[in-house]
Amino acid sequence: MALLEPLTEEALIPVLEEFYQNGATIIRGVLSRAECEAICSRVDQVFAEPHFVNMRNVKLDTPPNDRDPIVVHRLFECDRLFRDLLVREPIISIAETVLGPQCHCIAQGCILNRQDFGINSFHVDDNLEFPITNDAVPRHRADVRMPVLRMSVQIALTDQDEGRYGPSQFVPGSNYSGRQPNDPENPSFNGQGPISLLMKAGDLYLLNGQTWHRGAPNTSDRVRYLFHQVYGQRFVAQRFWPYLNYHMPEHVLDGAGERLLRVLGKHPEMSYG
């Protein structure tokens, strides 16, 4: 059975405590296996559509001409199946709790990791937000909750419950490091090395993008499907590729309720407009 309701306060408190402290945490059984299979099938169709060729990101370790693309973005444009996941419970209520009631989507897509090809080096998403520049300071203070400006929701659409299937890995607590990973292959923070987020199809994990993370190499002959949607605080500008002069298609807004319209970017005027 898939989860369709907000988490109770009793269930949510330990989830958020682990997320804030470690930088990532798993929530089990959010989507059903049937839903995951339907999403995978539709993702495959999107990947095959010429319209989305230019949206595919293959800037990894291998020249683009040598590999099939592994990422497609802005899936909310392609099907209401994807669009409506943005306000699926318990995902949206968790995002609103972490980022505030005016949070919105800043990215939605899917990563397909084929054999030995993926985003396999540890990294933080985008830039460091709270860098420590003094080498004498080892980390941010543990008794301070680090601000979360954006949060990724990564949904396993296929079983990623063994190392050979390329599960996501992260270094617990590294969201407090204030630094880039100290080793792109095997980093450690505060004496802790990487751990794997082992998930079945339908499980998800919440990720602070400042946490050192990667997808472990997929050594199997099975494609690893990882759906992701990223939410940001109200002041974090939406930045859908190709960024300049992007216009939300009207069909995306058709039939959307007020909560979904807000997640897609409809806000009242505030401090910065």
C-alpha cells in the first residue's frame, strides 16, 4: 500500500530529526510498485521523444557521444502523472514543514543509471551555501540547526536494495562540514564514511543538497530509475532550464488547484516581489 496522507506528528518528528542531523533520511513505501512501474514506462516514452533531447544532461565522466543520456528535466510539462506528484502526500506536507508554507518546486526529473554510468563522484548540489574558510574550524556547530534552503526528494522507482544496483550513498552529518567532499571517491566526515541508502521501489529519501552524496556505480545489467523533485524556500528563485525567458506552458496549469499552482510558482507579492 502506498502512503497517501501526511505523516502523523509522531511519525514525522524522528524523520525530520534524522534529516536535520544527518542530511538525509529514508521514508518507506510512499508509492506503490504499480505506480513505480507506470512512472518508469512513461519516463521511457519521454526519453524517446525528440523534443526532450536538448533537455538531457550527459556532462559526466564520459563524452556524450559515447553514452545514452541519463537525465531528463521538467517532467511536470510532460504528463499530469508527473505534475501531480509535486503535491503528493506525504511529500508536499514534509516540504512545507521543512521549507515553509510558500515553498515551491525548483526541479523535477528522472535519472537513469545504466551499467557503470552515472553521477558516481561525491558532491554537493550546486554551490556551498555556508562555506567555512578557516582551516582551524573543523565544522559548523552541532548544536545549531543548519538552515535548509532547498530539499531534494529522491524516489526509487526500481529496487536499489543491493550495492550492485547503484544505490545512493551519503556521508552522515556532512551537511555540517561547510566544505566540498574531502575525497570524491571515499570521503569521510567526523570519522564517518559513506553509507548506502538501500531502498525498494516506492521508497524515497529526503536529501539536503549540502550533504556529500552520489549514486554508487551500477554494476548490474538493470537500469536504476531514480525520480527526483526539488523544493526551495519562497525566496529561492525557480530556475527551469533554459532559465532565460522560460515560460510555464499553459497545459501545466490547467486543472491545477491552488496548492499545486503555488508549488508551480504562483505566489502573493512579498518582500522581493
